[in-house]
Amino acid sequence: MQEDIKTAVQENLQAKSADKMGTMPVNKLIITMALPMIVSMLVQAMYNIVDSIFVAGVSYNAFTALSLAFPWQNLMIAVAVGTGVGVNALLSKSLGEGNYERANRVAGNSIVLAILSSLVFVILGFTASEVFFEFQVKFSQGIAKEAVDEVIAAGKEYISICSILSIGIFMQVCFERLLQATGKTKFVMISQMAGAITNIVLDYVFIKICGWGVAGAAYATVIGQCLGAAMAAIFCVRFNKDIHFHIKYLKLSGKVLSAVYKVGVPSIIMSAIGSLMVFLMNLILIRFEGVGMDAVTIFGVYFKLMSMVFMPVFGLNNGIVPIIAYNFGAKLHERIKKTTDLSLIYATAIMAIGFLIMQIEPSSLILLMLNNFSLKNVTPEMQTLVDSIGISAFRVMSISWLFAGASIVCSSVIQAVGKGVMSLMISLLRQLIVLLPVAYFLSLTGNLNAVWWSFPIAEVVALIVSVIFLGLTIKFIKRYTESVKDVALYANTADSKKIENTEAQTTREENSQTEILQDEKENSQERQVEIFTQPLDTGKENKA
């Protein structure tokens, strides 16, 4: 009895908290959901940049090692975030449908998945980190052996520490997605900011004061992630009343895993595509004789700074995915359409601002990254690197941002309603199918600056396909919601007819009963009249 009451109270709390997803004005809801995510992801991008700047203070080759390490590190994040996206979508959809038992099981299963994912990277960190760096640098030409060896050693040290202690990033993303799916985005912001600030402070302590070099940057990163995970877990348990945590929900469910990875695997692949793209692009760039390492370094700087523009868009997407998933589950087509339209406007505006900054002042941004926060005492070699490679690379590649924002939003909307294959195709076009072949063929010209044009070309193609896929998805959503309405209308009409038929049948029965009673009354009256009017048999009486 007490368990039933507890369950009823829990479901009532869940229903009230989730209700804002389907009732709050869309623009206000987007801002409420996305703004904390945007702020927290900006902080994340900032501490990644600060991390790199501190490492650049160790040595130029250490910074190059971090640039080569990016695909590995991004792969860990891809698995964590991709699984989180699947959990997020299924959890929001379950709440939208009012299926709170499944929502609780999704939350419990997500914790187990985070632990298992971390174990995979622990094994890889012990076995494959050195091979990963050796494979990349063996294609370099005209680079001193001492520099190559330093890059390999620094990169292996950094990746090994981040992988072996990866439990922090997986648990942090796990609990943050549970908070995000139920609208508790302010707690996500707090946990991420706490982890980021911790990372920045420890970077200074471990690198500047303790002199631990690249290892100090790695330890600062994983400690910050573990702190963020601990805070997100506490927030989930104490304040997330939409989810009921119990040990029974930790048992893996085949149905839940299937539903999570139906959305999650495409997301993992899409994020992992970014890792593969950077890995293969590094291989294309490092082949340029004499300047290969410099090109990889500039590309690494670009990716760090690019995150300051892309992270707000990703934060926006993280905010709209549960909105769209909830309203899809609740069959509210117009709210989905309005959410999509507003998100496209916001994403394009953010990207346009970033584009203008990169066109106006790319040189200072690059020098700040490479010269330890300072524009003073810039070496002639560093200035030559910026002038000959950096400025052109940044201005050309940033053109792609004008198209990327819309493609990313389209991909997220499509993914949120379960169309993972379409979403995957958009990412493949943006980062593999078009980008890498074009980059490779342009590299055959021997002109390094020509390679950067592969980015705008790929984004234009991806945007065209994204618009087509989004149109098909909107039609699918509309058909789905209208078909549900038709079924409900048919059910209501059938019920009405059933009620009418029942009432008619009751009326007929009442009329029939009335007629029978009337007939019986009339017959009784006739019999009484017959008896009253019947003549007496006097003959019999006389005999008596």
C-alpha cells in the first residue's frame, strides 16, 4: 500500500515537472532550456582553450601533441555524449507519454552504460595510445627526429592519463543528460562550470607551479571532470524528482538499450566522424614537406577557437532535443515546428557573429593561443607561421560557419524524432564524404592554402541535403500527429454512436415495457367490465 502511494506521488511530481515542455511558450522554453547549456558549454570550450594555452607554454611540440591527441579525446566525448543523446531522447519521450516506469529504467540503465564505456577506454589507454601517435607522425616529412619523438612522448602521456581516468567524463555526461532531459538545466550549468573552473585552476598549479608539463594538464582535466560528475550526481539524486533511482533499475533492459542506441549510435558515429575527420585531415596536412607540423598546429588552434563558436550552437541543440522529443511524444506538431524555426534563426546568428570575428582579427587570436596569453615578445618564427598559414586558413575555413549552424540544427531535429539515419547522412556529408576527398584532391596541387576551401564546399553541400531531409521530417511529424488525432476522433465518434445506440435501445425497451403495461392494464379493465356486466344465472340460485 505504501509503495503504491509512493509511486502515485512520484508519477504526479513527474507529470507536473514535465508539463512545461508541452505548455510553456516555445521561445521562453528554448531560452530556459538552452541558455544554461550554452553558458556551460562556452565554459567547457574556454577551459579547453586555456588547457591548450598552458600546454603551449611548455613547448611548441607539446601543443602539437595535443592537436594530434584531439581525435582520441573527442572519441571519448563522442561515446559519452552520443549515449547521453539516446538516453535524453528516450527519457523525454517517455515523460511526454506519461510512461514513468520506463523513464526510471532508462535513467538506471544509463549509469551502467557510462561505467561500461569508461572500462573500454581504460583498456585502450593501456594498449593503443602510443601506436595512435606513432602512426600519425610517421607521415611527416622534413621534421627533425627529436621533435617527432617529443610529440609522441607528450601525446602518449596525455592520452593515457585521460583514458585510464575517463570515468569522470562518462559519469558527468550521464548525470547531466538526466538533468537536462527533465528540464533541470541550471544544475547542468553549475556542475560543468565547477569542473571547468577546477580544471583551469589546476592547470596553473600543476603546470606553472609544479612543472608537471603535459601530465599536469591531463590530471587537471580528469579531476575537473570527476568533480563535475560528483556534483551532477548529487543534483540528480536530491533535486530531480522526475526520476526515481532504485537498484532494480540498474538491471540492463534489452528494450531500453535498443531504444537508446537507436538514437545514440548515430549520434556516437556523428561525433566520432569528427574524430576521424581530424585524424585523416592531420594525415593530409602533415605530408606537406617542411610545413606539415606547422599546418597541423594551425589546424589544432583553429579547432580550439572554433569550439567557442560551435559550442553555443551545440548547447542550443542540447536544449531543443528534449523539447522536440517531448512534444513528439505528446503529438504537438506546431510546437515542434516553432522550436525548429527559432533554433535555425539563433544558430545562424551565432555562426555569423563568429564568422565576422574570424574575418576581422584572426592573427591576434592565433598568437594568443601559441604565445601563452600574450601578444608581446612574439618570435619571428611564430609571426611567420601566422602570416604564411594561419590568417588564410582561418578566414577561409570560417566561411563554412555561415552554413554549418543550420545543418547542425536540422540534424538535431531529425535525430530527436528517431530519424537517425538521415541525421547520420548529414554528418557524413559534412565531415567525410565531401570534405576529405575534396581536401585530398586540393592537396595534390601542392598549395596548402587551397586545402582549407574543402570546408566551405562540404558545408554548402551538407546544407542543401539538410534542408531536403528536414522537409521530409516535418511532413512525417505532421502525418504522425494528424493520424493520431484521426484515431482519437474516430474513437470519440464511435463512442458517441455507441452511446446514442445504447440510449435508443433503452428508449425502445422502455417504450415496449410501457406498451406491455398499458395492454395489461387495458385487458384487466376489460375483464373487470365483463365480470361486472355478466348477467346472473337465476336458475341455479332457485335450485339452491
